[in-house]
Amino acid sequence: MSTPLDGELIMPDEHLQPLLASLGFAPVGFTRRLDSWLCVDAARLNRLWEYYRNPMRSAGDDRSPKPYRHAQEWGLPRRITGEPSEGIARKEVVIENDIAWRIDVMVDFLVGGEVKIASAAADPARRHVISTLVNQIVAEHGGTVLWQHLATIGAVHGHVDVLVKLLPPDEPLLPEPASRREESAPASPPNDAPCDPADPGASTCSLEATARLARRIRLEVVEPARALPLFNPVDRRRLDAFVRVYHLPRPGDMRGARRAANSRNWFRRWFDTAGAAPSRCRVLEIITPTRWFKIEDDKLVAHGRNSLGELPLAHIQNVAAPFQWTGASDVEPLIPLQDEINTRLSDRAHRITMQSFRMYLGKGIDNFTERSVAPGQMWMSDNPDAEIIEFGGDASCPSEDAHLRELREAMDKASGVTPIAAGILKNRIGHLTSAAALRVTMMNLLARTRRKRATYGAGIARIGELALAWLDRAGLFKTTLAERQLEVTWPQPPVDVSCAEILSGAACAGS
């Protein structure tokens, strides 16, 4: 993508609607699609992330015993939270995040080790150079940590997008992930010299040159709540444009917001993330196969040419879902069960609070109320009908325990992650060998992991292909289309010894 030319940085507002029309987008339809995405789709995606993270926020009342609220309280009934109904007191709220550890276990199984990327080039020397370059590009952006971030975002939202860009020659090479620099304009292909200028298909390249080329590539992980795809109205499989929507604070309002934030007490500054926020401007980055545009508050501030000739976008579905852009989220089907678990735990906490104390009724005993009830305390009475009746306390509720146990079993089936996958052993696994028993117990999780590796593997290969295509188009490192085909090798679990091998080994030892 080329850098904005002088004189093209600022354009009047009346040029915006013809611009959208020239791209094939009706201005009214585009505005409606954008508003629908921000109000409905983005809000839904943000809710999925909150159920996964379950962040803690200030309740606004510092005198409360628990002056904080969790995000998962959104799904609790009003009879427990007491909000926003008047006259209903807040009960004991218990939140047990049974979603986060399951998502983390899925990510550990999917990307628990190093993912290796290799070129499919026929020449071994070229294959080694290209593979080294692609893996170096990944290493510059975090390596395994990058794939774990993608797996986490995909598991929560159902999909994740990565923009592959090339830094212009006048922009400094940044070691940190470029997703933190959202305010920067799309990059342009530089005109530096290739790895070996005399050979368009260099088969040797020094480590310094490889690292220098790798730092020219920028991988931007796009938050799903900020990504708006625009499909072709005739062919829904084709993407006409990709829009990234985010907000930036206005520079003039930062000082007042900082002064208001410092005036609050430490507790509100720690937990309250919504108060005293400066006014923000909405930024749209529209990328098409041929052009890119940056719009701030409906004003075109920058634009340029996309010299790659295609969308530099790698779209990854968490689980392949036909006829839709977003994949299947691992969090969404667990939300109703999570709400039910939190509701029943809160009900049980309220019941225990109201019934846990014991009371004693003395019949036919003089001065019963004048002596405290304590271990070893004795009362004397001449009344043969005198007795002390004990009532109250937390009585056993087998149906309540069974209901909670069945809810957690339903979470196991819906997610495919059992507590044993996280290292929690409650009962015996069985009479099989430990490896075979564990494999049977986690069969659903292992099958789901293999299914995810198909979509994530294709996305990882697509990221590498786009990076090589940028370097080829810029003349930095020439590659052919066949050489840009990549193969992804996932980390494999340890090889387990089967029962037959154990028995055969024992038979040989006995003979």
C-alpha cells in the first residue's frame, strides 16, 4: 500500500459520498451497515469477551462490603442482583467463571508448542531460505505467543483476522506487534534492494538480511469487534472490502480527562474504566484490492494505492462454519449454562447465609435465656418434660447438589473440555493403562483440536503467503507462486505406549 501523496491528506466532506459510490457502496447502505455492526454485532462480540475474561468493575458505592461487580452478573436475575429494580435488596452474588479455564485448556492443546512453517519449494536450498524467512517473520511478532493470541481470540469470538502489511522505507522498524499502533496509516511497498540483487530467486541469504527483511513485515491482529467485512452482493464468497473501525481520543481532550481521573479515589481509578473518558473520534480504515482509505469523523484524511492487488487479509475461523463469515465460538454455547451455574450458586449462598445459624428452644427450664449456649454448658430442671430443641443450620439438599453437578457435566459436553484435561482427577479413570484411559476420556477435546488445526493451519499459511507476496512485489525477495505455498506442522503430543506393546514386552521378559 502506497503512502499518501502530498495534497491528498485532507479532502472536503462532499467528496466522501462520491468516494463510497465509486467503490460500489451506496452511502446510505454503508452507513446502515456500519451502525448495525457497531450497535448489534460489535456489542455481541464484546459480550463474549467479557464472559471469558469476567472483568471486575467498580460498583459506585465505596461503602458496600463488595464495592465491585463482575461482568458475568449481566446474566443473573434481578432477584439476586437487585438492579435496577427498587425495593429488592442485593443478595449474595457468587460468580464462578467456568468458561475461562476451558478456553485456556483448548488453547494449550491447540498451540502448546512451537508451530513450524516450511516452504513447498522444489529446490532444497530455496526451501530452507524461504522457510527461515517466514519463521523469522513470525518470531519478530512473538512466535508461539502470536499463535496463542490468535487461538484465544478465535475461541472467544469465533474468528480472527490478521492484516499483513509492509513497512515503508521511511518508517522505523518496530519490534513490538503492530496491533498496538492502530493510528498508523496502511503501509506501502518500499524500494530497497533485494536480498541478492543479481539473482531474483536468491538461494542464500545471511541471517542479518533475513532478520532485516522479516522486520519489514507488519502483522496486525484485528479485534473482531472492530472488523467489518463488506461482501460482494452477487457472490457472497468474495470480499470486496475490509473495514477496520476504532476510536481514538481527541488530543485536546486528554488533559481534562487526565485531571478528572486524578481527582477520583484510588479504588475508582483502579476498577472504573468508563468514567472521565475524553471525547473520541471514529476512524474507518477501508481496504480494497486496489485502494485504501482512512476516514476520521466522516472526513477523508488519507488514501493511497494497494500495490499488492489483493486484500492483505488472513481470515481464520475457529471452527469451520458453512455459509457465514464468522466461525463457531466456544464461549457462546456456554453462556446459558454459565448463567445457570452462577444463579444456583448465588441461591445456595443466600440460603446458607439465612439458615446457617442454629437456634435453641428451651422447654421447662428455668432461667434458660440467662445462660449462654456453649460446649459443656449444663442446665438443671425438676421438670421431667423439660427439653432443648435445636433447629436451623444448613440442611443437606441433595437435589441442589445434583443440579449443580449436572450443569457442570453439561458444560463438559458442550465445550468438550473435562476437568481431567486441566489436571483435576476426582475418581479412578479405569482399568486401562493411564495413556489409553486419558485418550478415551479426552477424545472429544483431541478431535476438536484436530478440527481447529485445519482452519488455523490454513490461516497461518495464508499469513506467510501474503508476507512473501509483499516482499516479492516490493522487489526485496523474489518468489514464485509455487514457492509461496507453505506447509504448517503442529506440535504433536508425546507418543504413548499401547497396551499391546506393554503386554508383548512383558511376555518377552517372562520368556
